[in-house]
Amino acid sequence: MSITAIVPVWNGRELLERLLGSLEAQTEPAGELLVVDNGSHDGAPELARGRGARVIAMGRNAGFAAAVNRGIRESSGEWIAVLNSDVELAPDYFAILSATDAWFATGKILRLAAGESACPTIDGTFDAVCRGGTAWRVGSGSIDGPGFSTRREITSPPWTAALFRAELFRRVGFLEESFESYLEDVDFGLRCAAHGLAGLYVPTAVAWHRGSATLGPWHPDTVRRISRNQLLLLARHYPMRLLWRCCWPILVAQILWGGVAFRHGAGLAWLRGKCEGLRSFSAARKSCDSFDPELLAHLRANEQLIRGVQEAAGFDRYWRLYFMLTRGGAK
């Protein structure tokens, strides 16, 4: 069993140094470390070379998806670990996840930020998608507790810190590079679900994530890409029949997310993203197959899961309004 670790970087030398330290401390170390550089200018690639990594230069900021795909194509491991550069791993992270027999596995990812309270906060566990085409990293922002400590089967891991069997990419394909960054992992998860290939959430494997360390969660470029890619998810996975069937949840989900963006001062970026998504919608639909009733069942199951976690941890305004207006996840 061999592991290749892939780390896309765009600056963030200090963060990368912490990640490399946690990789060196793994009890089941990666036999190959590929740092894919998206045009850094702060010495991050030089640091990586000095710590034994093979640096692959993209020559420009080609986006997360393109960088990861390049790393996958040049990897040699049976397992491929994809890691954000602002992550730190517990020493047994690789050992726990690589011991599973699943197609992929991810652990409990906690927030790592200055001034964090004594109670650990969930950064991410796994992703769930509602009928409206918006996704939630389950538990994000919630205080860690028993509800996030149960091992379970999943179809969409966050690519923040996850391990994949190399064979999976031969079956499902690579990340969709038109997404650049954001929601490309959700797109991949929907493809895994369509192929009937599942993974595991293993909470005994723990990592810490600073989150949006490069641009910030409400930077205009972040919001624009998420806004655009929400529509590309619909284009790539929802056949016309399903678009019509889910038109009300789609309208509610997209407008509510726009309201959140406006509240954070990123309304114009949201509008630009929607315009970009509409312009690209027809081209993105070329990959969409005929109506699959299993997709709707999958989305409804996701909604029930989201609703259950929100009820237990306390509803945020977005999901409270979404479920109120759509009866999503209703029992």
C-alpha cells in the first residue's frame, strides 16, 4: 500500500510549512509528495523542494481543480491524498483512513483559527446537496459533539483532506476544471453517487483547517465562483425533467444564497457569478444524461440529513427559510 500526497499551493508559505510538518509526523507516511504550484511568489515552492517534495509548476493560477488533476495524473500511489495547504493533520490521519476498504475516506476536520474557543468547532465532515442545487458541508460552524463522532458511509467528501483509491479516478474521471475552485468536489461526489461508489467519514481521523486562508470566505472572487458553479452543478447533473420538477426549490435556494451574499457585501459578485453560470449553462449540459430517478431520491435523502443535523445543532437562517419555503426534508 502506497500513498501519494497532493498539495495545490498558491502562496501561503507559512501555512504550507505547518502542513509539511504534520506530513512528516505521519505514522503511515506518504511515499510521494507532489506540491502543485499555481504561480506562487512567496517562496512556497522553494520551501516544498527543501522538504523533499516534487514541485509541479502550473505557471499560473489555474485553479484548484486543474492543479489537483495534474497531480493525480503524475502520481504513482495506490492511495491519493488531496490536501489543502492550510490543513494540519493528526499523526495517525493517513493510517486510519488508508486502513478502510472504501473508495475514499475523510476524517473530522476542525476549525483552526486565532482566538478559537475552548470548544472545538466543526469545519467539515462531508458534503450534502439539496434539491435547489446548493451544498452544505455538514456541521460546518457547529460545536463538535457526539452527532459528529459516528462513522458513516458518504458519497461526497470535502477535498480539504481526503484519501482516494487511484482506481476511483479511472472509473469516475477527474475534477471538472471549468469549476476552477469551489464545488468541484461536490460535482465529483454526485458522479460517485451516480456510479454507486461510496466512501467513509471516519471521525477518529482528525485534521485542522484554517479555511479560506487565501482569499477569505466572502471575497468577491470566492462568491462569484460559488455562485457560478451552483448553476453549473444543475446544468451538469439535472436533466430537463428534473429542472422543471425542482424549479421551486432551485429558485428558493439560489435566491436565498444571494441574500446571504448581499448581507456580506458580496451581492455584485453573486450577480456576476449567476450571469457567468447562465452563459455557460448550455455548454455544461452536454455531460448531462437522461432523467435518473435515483438522483432525486439521493437529493431528498441529503435534505433529510441536512434538516436532521440542523435541528440537532440549531438552524441557521438560510436552511430554516429553505425548509420552510420548500418543505424540503419533510418527513
